[in-house]
Amino acid sequence: MRPLEGEFRNPSGCAISAVISKNGERMSGEKIIESMKPMHERSNGLGGGFAGYGIYPEYRDFFALHLFFTDKTVRHACEDYLRGVLEIVKAEVIPTRTIPAITDEPLIWRYFVTPLRSVLASMQVDENEYIARVVMHINTAIPGAFVFSSGKNMGVFKAVGFPEDVGVFYRLEEYGAYCWTAHGRYPTNTPGWWGGAHPFALLDWTVVHNGEISSYDANRRCIEMYGYECTLQTDTEVITYIADYLLRKQGLTLSECASVIAAPFWSTIEKKPASERETLKYLRTVFPGLLVTGPFSIILGFTGGLMALNDRLKLRSMVTAEKGDRVYIASEEAAIRAMEPAAEHFYAPSGGEPVIVRVREGCY
């Protein structure tokens, strides 16, 4: 019998893992599933999930919307809305396999879509902003429908269950990706449900997170001033929207984004060289409501790369390693060894130190 939320508390619970090929070589989902098995005890069966980049090369120019529906009536209502605002190139059930470990699944569909050019012109927004608004509308205005993935040539697969079972359920061995991220959930303050499992995604940004966000209410109130809506009942959702706002809307670099989310202490900033000191002061002054406090380690995935980041006190574990053109990141060394026994150059990033890995230009 699965433990109920609140019956146990594991202060270091949740597991994160990732692998990326800098040459853009596509890998099946088998290895990333294997990485979660040594970290089984970090999860409690109330959530697991994966994100893969490069998995839809034949539809790479279209946004891939992954949705949960509570029933067929909701699906039809959502499809009526989608037809009015997007061109649907293909619609299909996401393939799964029946296994005893995954139960009570909703309807799980995907839609390859593109915005109507006439609508973009009339609204004077680009396609990313338009899709983000469509996602927010569905998640707030169509009860029983949840968009849990919305990027190009990538997709999120998540469920209530242990991550190694979730990977089998979604048949991830049939997909090829140049970058995979994974999460095993141990919810402590929020419910375990399909929409609340990690990764959280908006457009091509995905976040897996180990820890708790003690600043969640302040972060949520701040980000909702800019048109985002937190509806998925898990604190991690807000980190995804913060990343989208800072990187896409404000045009910050990844390093600058990290210096907002895990901003150095003022006393640390004062010790930096003058040019760096002024930049850090500016970021802390302009974006104070987006400083994320509490223990966390996160992996932010995006088209062409990923970034790993600890909280500034490093209250959650995270290690990196390499082998050939591949970079591995996980909560534990054992998870990396499960993917690549001969991995080398193990490194534990400092608190607030971003680890940024990019695929070589033109390789994805």
C-alpha cells in the first residue's frame, strides 16, 4: 500500500537525473530510466517523470502539446478550443503500456500544432508568447484539461508512480533524445497527482527539482503579475515560469538567471570584482521577488542544453560527471554510474554555482 502524503517526511527526498550529448547524438530512454533505480528510496510512488529533447524530428517545426484529460467530454471541449486558435497538424493518443504499477490514468493525448499566422499578426506577438497564452488559458479556463508539455521537438512524460515504472509505462525506450532529464517525487507539502508530477514545462523549458521552496507564495505573487498562473498545485511550477520570464521575456543569460534564482548574499556580492559586483547588485535590486529560497537542486532543460543549479547554501546534493561527449547530472553518484559505469571527472557544484551544458551548434 502506498504511503499517504504527510505520513512520512524525507528531508532529502526527491531524485533528479539528466544526461546530454554535446554532439547531439540521440539516446533511447532506457539509460535515464536505469539512473532512477538506485535512487528508488528518494521517491514514494506519488510522482515520476521524464523530459526528452529531440524526440520529434519529423515534427520539429511544430509545437507538441501533451495534455491530460479527465474524460472525453473535456477532451472534445479542449479540441474545439484548439481548432479555433491553432492549426492542428496531428492529434493522437500518447502510446503507453498497461502495467500494474500505474493506475487511474487520465486520457493522455498529444497535438502537433502551429499558430495561425493571421492571428499572430493581429495580436502582434510571436509564436512562443502565443503558445504560452494558449497553455495558460487551457490550464485555467477548461476544467479537467491540463497542458503538461508545449515545446518544439521535445516532450514531457509524467505520472503518479515511481519513475522507473513511469518510464516503462510511457515506452520511453522507443524515443531517441539528445538530452533527457528525470525526476522521482517525494511530495511533502503538496498533493501527489498526475499534473503535479515533475518535470514542469512551458514551451521548451522544463524543470526537475529536489527540495522545497519556502519563498513560494512571494514568488507566485510576483510571477503572476506578469500573466502567469500557477494551477498545478506544486511549488516547482513557479520555477519554470520564473525561468521563462527571465530568459525569454527579459533576455537574461543563463548565468544571470541563476544569479536571480540563487542570488548571492549581499555580503558575498561586496567581495566580488567591481564589474561583477554591479551586475549582481542590479539583478538583486530589479528582481527581488524572484529569488528562490529554501533547499533545492534543479535541472533546467531547454532546446540545445541544460543548466543545473543548487540553492546558495547547497542544502541538496547534486553531482556531475562526464564520459566522451556526454555530461551526466544527478542527485547521487550511483545514478550516474547506472547510466555510465566508466563516468569520470565527478564534480559537486558549489551552492549557487550554475553548471551549463550546451549541444554544439547545429547538432540538434
